[in-house]
Amino acid sequence: MKVIEHIAKATDTLFTIEILPPKKGEDIQTLFSHIDSLMEFKPAFIDVTYHREEHVYKEMGDGMLKKYVTRKRPGTVGICAAIQNRYNVDTVPHVICGGFSQEDTENMLIDLDFLGIQNVLVLRGDPVKSESGFVPHPEGHCYANELIEQIAGMNQGKYLYDEGSATPTNFCIGAAGYPEKHFESPNLGTDLQYLKNKVEAGAEFIVTQMFFDNQVYFNFVELCRANGIDVPIIPGLKPLVTIKHLTALPKYFFLDIPEALRKEVAKCKDNKQAREVGIEWCVQQCQELKAAGVPCLHFYTMSKSEMVRRVAEQVF
């Protein structure tokens, strides 16, 4: 079932999660054990991230350089298929621009369509560590709206090299939204225009970056509606669980920590106390968002289910 169909049929706020593919060397049971502990909350769908291959170049001693892969996670396509087969839950694989040609993307989407996976979340993707900024594949897309246009074209039967009739795909396309703006955008107004471009290209729902101040989300939704963005906007959430998160989350996700939350965490003597503060804060966020009638509460689990479980027990 498509994400927008789940939302349309729901009589209450849905519970959904995002998971990371296991690191190389881990088997799928590690992932299943994480998902198992959250299944009692009946997730409507599960997002599966995609991490690009990363590499370094090392000198060989003769003046030559050799490329070494330093990071690789198992394929998102196979993991989505495994999750749907085991749990009968819809999956939403991430599809990214970075590292892929348009042909690579088309091949991945053909595989997803063959497997009956009807949803995708489209992102430009982050630069790899060896890049100072995002560098697109020479035969790929620079921006998410361009990738969305390719997928929307496939939904109309338009393939790259097919000169005859082709069977249309049937993907429900999601896009990322940034309530505190994307870090590369000069201002929120510009970022909203980029988001509108994604919707006009074919995005049917939006999932936001995590935030810790609900008013930021409410203001963002209001601005989206005022700018003609009328698709469902799903709030993304994550419990703050360590003292270090006070600085790490703003650094890596370009977001603000509310002063009230900062003060409470700053009082904590250790991470155990910080975890309790973070869970309680997230519970209060969820209760307020649920009361406001948001379509879903979407949790960034980082493949650690315990904290999300503790929040869900008090909300669903």
C-alpha cells in the first residue's frame, strides 16, 4: 500500500520508523531483532536508508594510488524485500542522487517495482567524507527534484532508452523537508521554494528532518500551506539520549536544541539521567503532535529500538 493511502485510511496518528541497513559483517538477524521489538506498535511502513560507498586513496610506494572501500552497507533493495516478506509491512527505500547515474537509478527502480515495493523517499544525499561539498555523478542528478522527475516519468511509462511502449511503474514518491531549513539554503524562503519544486515534480508526501521544538514544525507546516504545498507533512522525531547529543545533533543535523531541553540535560550527571530527560521530552512532543492530528509520528531509530520503544509505550 502507498504511504498516502495509509494516511488517507488511518483513523488515528500512525506509528512509523526509519532504520539503517546493518553494517558490513552483520547479518540480517541483527536488524530483525531491532524491528521485532517495535512490531507491537504496528508500524504502517518502515523507511530504509541508503548509504553510499565511501573510499580512500592510499599510496602504494611507487607513486601510484589505490582505491580502498572503507564503508559499505548491504543493499537497501534486498533489505526492503526481506522486511516486507517477514513482516508484511510496507517499506520505503531511500533513493539518492549521489553516486548514481540515471541508468543506475532506473535499474534500481525496476527491481523495486518487480518486488512490489510501491514507495520511495527521494533525497539528493550528503557528500562523502572525501568531498568538501556534494559532487553529483557525471551521468546522474544534481538535485532531488530532478530525480523525482525521473521517477514520475517512469510512472508514466517513460524510460531512458525505451523507444516503444513500456509498462508504467506505480511509485508513491516522498521528499525530505527541513523545518529549520537545509543547511545549504540561504534562507527558509528559498528552501521552501526548493521543496515546492519537489512537489511540483511529483512528490506526494514530505518527511521532515528531526526537530525538538514542535512550534518549529507547526510554523513550517503553516508556511508550506501558504506557499501552495498541500501534501501530507510527516514529522520526524528522535529521542535525545546522551549529554553529547546537545552538541552532536546540532553539528551533524543542523538543528536547534530548545533552551529548556538544554538546561535539563545540562543538569544531568551522566547519560542515564540524560536519557530519561530525552525520553520524557520526546513523549511530550509526541503527545502534542498527536493531539494536533499529524498524519504519522516517524521515528529515526538509528537501528536502536529501546528508546523509541519506551516513547511509543507512552504514546500509542
